[in-house]
Amino acid sequence: MDQPIRLKNNGQISITLNHRAKKETVEVKEFVTEVASPEYELLKEIEQELNTLVGLEEVKRIIKEIYAWIIINQKREQHGLKTGKQVLHMMFKGNPGTGKTTVARLIGKLFHKANILSKGHLVECERADLVGEYIGHTAQKTRDVIKKAIGGILFIDEAYSLGRGGEKDFGKEAIDTLVKHMEDRQHEFILILAGYSREMDGFLALNPGLESRFPIIIEFPDYSVEQLMKIARKMVAEKEYVLSEEAERKLRDHLISVKLQMHGGRFSNGRYIRNVIEKSIRTQAMRLLTENQYSKQDLLTLRATDLVFPKDPTTFSLY
Ligand SMILES: Nc1ncnc2c1ncn2[C@@H]1O[C@H](COP(=O)(O)OP(=O)(O)O)[C@@H](O)[C@H]1O
Ligand SMILES: [Mg+2]
């Protein structure tokens, strides 16, 4: 049988109340009289920040684990114990709109708080920002971008495109420059390569030796319909709007059918939701203006008629 009171390893006390058949567990945080360590406080802060994101449980777990690993390594060092080589360069794999850039930005912020990065800013770039037009130009361009990212995160979107052109392509020069700097200035910035899973795997296969330089590989799965609905509600609330019940229903039905149509295809997830909401806010504005309706409730509410969906959801980001 459970002990009535036991101290959990996270410093919380859990009390189990036995009322005959009914069993309840009450978490009593206030019982902890010991002052929590700053490292633990920061972990709680990191958890709070991460919890603003819908889903992504695996991503959240990995980020907390990396943080714990860094802190423990620092402690081990203080005791003269061996520490693992800490390479924090990462690879993010997933479809568009699955939160890769959002998470990268958050990691920058959190790692800055934890003193792992001196600035924590995010420099986002793609092939065209790195690759030049003549020999030597690419190395220079890439070095300039790295310089901007020092103290923070260098996030390269669609990184597989650097490996597309083969041996003669200047993309290779960009990769070589990146590899050199990610080793030489290992603790000064974090490099994150992002892109579709399949393309990133192909890219790694063509560039053996690259994979071992990215010990942290994170998969960003597509969101479920319910997760997309949560993201929609969150985005709408942030802009001080609400979806009417009917609008919610219409959006959910639409998402179900889009996901059925696209199974395995390239649905742009959170970005699609953002586009739908931005478009519906403009449609609502036009409706209110023509109806001459300006009550607070009217101004707040996005109705089903305000939700306009694209004919082809795969090309939605184009308009
Ligand atoms: N888990 C999430 N919770 C809340 N909003 C999200 C989440 N994932 C993505 N979004 C939103 O969806 C949009 C696209 O996300 P982004 O990070 O740019 O995706 P990616 O970089 O993978 O293309 C952004 O507006 C972002 O705020
Ligand atoms: Mg992105």
C-alpha cells in the first residue's frame, strides 16, 4: 500500500488520502520549506515558457533534458569529475508550420537565461544568404552570417538545399565553412539546420560525417486537428478575438477534410492556421463595415461566414 505521505524527488510532497475505496492524491507544494535552487527555479521557468506551446511533448522533454545535462555537467566539473563533450548544434526535421522556428527562438531565449548563450538572439537564414556567385564569395557570405549569430542561434531553413547542386555547387563551400566554424566556435553559437524530414535525411546521406556533428536531432510531427484547433484559439485570443461556436465547428470540419485529402502531403500546420485567421480577420472587418455593426461583441467575434478557406490548401501561403 502507498505510504500516506512521501517526498517526491522533485521536492514536492505528495499526500495520499484513503477514503475506503476512493483514493486521492493531493500535491502540497507549499510544504517545501527549503529554498529551491536557482537552477531548479529556472527549470520551472523553462517549463512555463514551453507550456505556452501546444503539443510538442517530445520537443519539450528534450529541451528540459538538455538543460539538466548542462547544469549537471557544470556541477560535475566543480567536483573535478569527467564531463561529456557538449555539442549543442541541432537538426530540426518536420513539415512547414510545425513550430521549428518558434522553438529555435525559444531555445535562444532559454539558453540565454541559463547563461549558455551570451545573447540568445536568432539569426534565420536560407541558402541565398549563404551562397555567393564566385569562388571565395560563399565563404565570405557564410562567415558574415555566422558573425551575426555569435552569442545566439544560427537557424538555417531548408538546409538540405545547400547539398543540392553536387560537388561543383557553392553550397558545398557554405557547408565546409559552417562545419569549420561550428567546431572552432563551438561554445559561441548554436547551429540549427532545419527542413523536411525526407530531404534532411537525403542531405545527411550525401554528406557523411555531418550527422555526428549534430548530436541533437528533433522531429516535429504534424499537428492533430485538436492541436490545430488549440493553436487557432490561442492565436485568436492573442489578437483579442474569439471564434463563435459555429466558426469553431466550421474550422474543425475543414481541418478534418484537409488532413484527409492531404494524408502524408505537405500541409503547413500552424502557418496555415495563422493564414486562415489573418484572412478571416480581414473578412470580418469588411463585413462589420458594410453592416455598420460596431458593438464590442461584434468587434470581438469571428463568425463562420468570416472563415474563408483556400481552394487548394497546399498553395495557401502564396496569397
Ligand atoms: N506548438 C505550437 N503552439 C502554438 N503555436 C504554434 C505552435 N507551432 C507553431 N505555431 C505557430 O504556427 C506558425 C508557424 O510556426 P513556425 O515556428 O514558423 O513553423 P516552422 O518554422 O516549422 O515552419 C507560427 O505563427 C507559430 O506561432
Ligand atoms: Mg520556419
